Amino acid sequence: MKKVLLSMAALLVATITFGQVQWGIVAGPQFSSIQTRNLGLSNNREATRLVTNLRAGFTVDIPFAPGCYIGTGILYSGKGGKFKNSDVRANISYLEAPIQFMYKPDVGYGRMVLAVGPYVAVGVGGKVKNTAFGSLDIYNDEALLMRQKRFDSGASVGVGYELPVGLFFGLNGDIGLVNTAYYTDNDRKFHNYSFGVSVGYKFGR
């Protein structure tokens, strides 16, 4: 996972030097939920309530055909959820690298942005909180059945609009396809789901 992120960072540095590459910054609220199964809090499949976190970072759009780009970057992505009928809440911080196919047709004054592709992510921190036990590290044994693996991956989608001045407005969504539960006995599962809105600025047209 470290090699993947280092490779992505090297790609960002290398591509910024090319004139036609668009790079930028983006930030906005992210609303996340957790799809669970047999985590001890419930014996059935259950989706937690949404929690609000932050998604922000650097993006790079690499052209390869007219109107077509490979979109990538390094993003901070806050995920988690609040479990129903309890005060248990999980907050997880990831560094995320999307690898999206992007199509940018001219629409009106600017360009529409349509994006889809996979993402990979590594957990850099996380807590499980409740009134009984306080705040527990989600990557240590103290989290018990809530302990998580650090690696996550899934599918990402996005739609947005770019103005000629560089401003960008968008909607994004992630569907976690990796079971991040550390203890997988009894078919225990944990999947991340999220969506959000973002505002950014693109350098280079």
C-alpha cells in the first residue's frame, strides 16, 4: 500500500511539469456510512447512520485524447458511521488515491465533468467512541470486534462542472468493495460508503 501511494505521489510530481495537465485543489463535506454484518452490535446486515467528515486534497487530470483524461490525486477522506440504537460512533481517516476515467464535454460556458473508476486507500487514523469505553483506536485490539484493517479499495464516481476561470463544483461518491473488518470469523464484514459535494480550483486548461 505504501508503494502504491508513493507511486501515485511520484506521478503527481512528474505530470505537473506538462503544460496540458490540469492540477488543482478540492475540498468539501463528505457524508459516510458503514455497511456491517455480524459485528456484534447486530447479527444482521445493517447500515449505520450518516456522519459528516471532510474530503480534501490535490488532483491531477492527465489528457490522453480530446476531452478525455485520467484523473488521480492524493486526498484526505474522512469516513465512518454512527450505529443505530446505540451511541457507538466510528470515525476513520484515509489517504485515498482515485484512478478515474474522465470525460469533459463543452457544455454552455464551461465543461461538464463525468468520472468513474477505482480508488485505493490506506487508513492513517481512526477512533471508535461511546460513553462506556470512551475513545478507542480502531486499528488496535482495544477496539475489539470493531477493529479495522488499514487497506480499503472500491469504486468511485463523480460529476461536476468546470468554469473557464478554473473554479470547479462537483458531487462524488465512493463504494467500498473490500471487507475492512480485522476479525472475519462468523462472516463478519465492514464496508465503507460515502458521498459528498466539493468546490475546487483547476490550474491549466
